[in-house]
Amino acid sequence: SYELTQPPSVSVSPGQTASISCSGDKLGHKYASWYQLKPGQSPILVIYQDNRRPSGIPERFSGSTSGNTATLTISGTQAIDEADYFCQAWDSSTAPDWVFGGGTKLTVL
Amino acid sequence: EVRLAQSGAQVKKPGESLKISCEGSGYSFTSHCIAWVRQIPGKGLQWMGIVYPGDSNPRYSPSFQGHVTISADRSISTAYLQWLSLEASDTAIYYCATSNDTSGYYYPSYFDYWGQGTLVTVSS
């Protein structure tokens, strides 16, 4: 089965840039999305289709994909960005199937 | 405003049955899918299955096929996730989700609306 690999944790200082990676075989040929999950809350979509940002998501969130890796970048990270982030891959040729990464705990020190 | 309202937390014993719900409002319920996603606390997210209320033909992840049943009642804009015999390993938070993906594919590539989650605890 298809797998996505994320680092368990990433730390960043307030105001700095945080980058969270997500790797999977031929991920560049799939659509990658990213979700933010805070304790007691529902997942929030922060990036979809590799690099698109839903309305209401701050501009400091951006996404990119290259080769087998998708990256979520948070510029000027704020304390409120501390959360778990999950990547998700989708491929029209294998749908219906949505694969999630194991999640990355972002700590804003 | 799109809203998915899920039923409340449940505590069950192994072997018991359970049906949790997800009521959609603020959009055309029959035109958009409802997916179910499991989150085991401290672990990741897993897609379980999906149904289009318009045709009520659920599709399942192989990991959950045969263990859960997904259905939808268009008349009351509600989707369901059901177990006939719960196991302790079913203890998790279950989310329903839908999508406004207009890319043209039958299945969405992402989910932008989520329910508040239903905590299911299975313990003897």
C-alpha cells in the first residue's frame, strides 16, 4: 500500500520559517494536501492540490512539490501555528483512495 | 455556511454495535461526497470509506472493508458509519468530511469541510 513519510516533529522559533516535508513514491505525480490539527479541534485544510491555499488561510502558509517530496512552508511562524500537520496524497488513477502521512508535530519555541 | 454536525461521544463494550451520524447543512447534500476518517489519538489519520448520497454506493478502504458499513439518508441529509461488532482497537475519533473540489474528478482530491468528530471508546 502507498505510504507517506513525515518527520515526527519540527521546531521553529516565532517569526522564523518552518518547513515540513512529506515523502512518497512518485508524490510529484499526485495531488498533495495539508491539514492542520489541534487538540480538540477538527482538521483544517491549509493547502490543497500541492500549492493552493483555501480562502481564510493566512498567506504565510504555502506548499510545493518536487519529485517525491511535498513541503509545507510556514513563513513568519506564529505561536498559533503550533499543531500537528498531516499531508495527504490523492491520485485520480487510484481513486477512491486518500493516503495520509503520519503527521508532524510543529512546536513553536 | 457548510456544516457537518456529528453525533455525540459513545462508550461501548467489545462486541456491541454502534451507528454514528453526520448531518450536513448549508449545501446540496446529494451533490457532494461524505468521507469518514479515523484518528487514533496520538497517531495519524486514516481514510475509511466514502459515499455519495446521490447514489448511496459506498466505497471502502481495504483496511476497513467488511468491518464497517457506510450509508446515507438523503431525506434527512445524514450519513452514517456503523459497526456490527466493535473491538477495542476501534477506539478512536471519527470524522466525517466533505469537499468543494470542482476539479471535475468524480472523487475529490481534498476535504475542506469536516465534522467536529465523534469519540468512540470501546472498553470492557
